[in-house]
Amino acid sequence: MFQYSKLTYPIGFLFIIVSAAIEFGQKQLIAYKFVPSVIAYANVLLFLVTLVGLIALINASKNPNPNVLVRTVMAAMGLRLLGVAVAVLLYIKLSGTAISPRSVYAAFALYPLYTFLEIKLFLKLNVKK
């Protein structure tokens, strides 16, 4: 369990930094026609999916069959991408004509950050083995 908590610190730190930037820059975001709640929900979604993906990767790395690791990497990427796509479609459906494309693009900009961090942490763990 110590291994999990140690690896989640950077992901939690990124989540806190992005959440703080959204909270403290809310007036500026609104001035530039962003919807802060959309970016905040995307941040929460990506944080949770990244945690689940990283834990799945750690568990898969313990399996002696290398195919398990490859399938887990592909599943984690697919799950994250599918989660973001479903969230965007729900946002478009629920908001009607009041869609903020800038907010959607900002949410998509968070995707590579979380993906990069997850892969970096996993590779760091794999090097130590």
C-alpha cells in the first residue's frame, strides 16, 4: 500500500494545482469566456481515471505474463479517452446552446498532462525493479 500512496503524490499535486488555478483564476477564466465548472469536472474525472489506471498498471506489472501489461496499458488509455468523450457528449447534450468550446479545449488540454504523468510514474516504478 505504501507503493500506491507514494506514487499518487504527483497525481494529487497536479490535481491540486489545476484546481487551485481554476478557483483563483475564476474571474479571468470567465472574462476569457471559459466555464470554470467544466474544466473543474474534467480535472476530477481525469484525476480519478488516472488513479485507477495507475493502480491497474502497478498490479499488471506484477504478473509474469507480459501480455497482461500491454492489455492494461491499452485499456487504461481507452478508458481515459472514452471517459473524456462521454463527459464532453454529456456536456453538449445538457448545456444545449450554451456550449463553451474553449472550456472543452481546456479540458482536452488536461488529458495529455495526466497521461504523461501516469506513464512517467509507471516507468519510474519499472526502472526501480
